[in-house]
Amino acid sequence: MTYIVKDACIKCKYMDCVEVCPVNCFYEGENMLVINPEECIDCGVCVPECPIDAIQADTVDGSEFWVEMNQKYALEWPRITLKGESPSDADEWKDVPNKFPNHFSPKPGNS
């Protein structure tokens, strides 16, 4: 088992999870974070830190797509080890469902 970030993170990117990760397996995109499933040690300390439940185990039904997305972008985006600034409008996006089709950006983050 490993943990992955799903689309709830898009346009929110709160980053509370980043600083608690003991192996620094978070990577930053322009508008979301991903976890490298190959680096994650399955400790789960990041899960309760996410205020929008964007992190889940890869054993949850339907997570296959997100495992692939996390793996792909962990190889393309920069590693992040410190909490940065969340978008100023993050709270407006936190309850928007299914953000991936219309709001995902494949660009790397700026931190």
C-alpha cells in the first residue's frame, strides 16, 4: 500500500502534509501536489494533515488513475519539502467536486 493525492487538492494545495512527511515524497505542480508512490513508506502521517481529505490509500476502489497520475507527475515536477503558500482562493475551491477534467495543470510548481 502507498498513499496518493487525488483531485481534491487541485486549486487548493494547502501543503500541510508536506512538512510531516519523513521521506520527502511530495512533488509540486502548478495547482496540486502529488506523492511519489515508489518513495512513500506508507506511514500515513500526511493523511490527517490534509484539511480536505485529498490524500488516500492506493487500496481505495477507483484509485488506479490517481496512482498513475501521482507516479507520472512525481517524475516531472520538483520535490517539495517545506510548506509554501496556498492559493489565496483555496477555500473557495475546497468543496468543488471532480476538478481534474477542467482545472488540472500539468505545469510544475513555482516553489
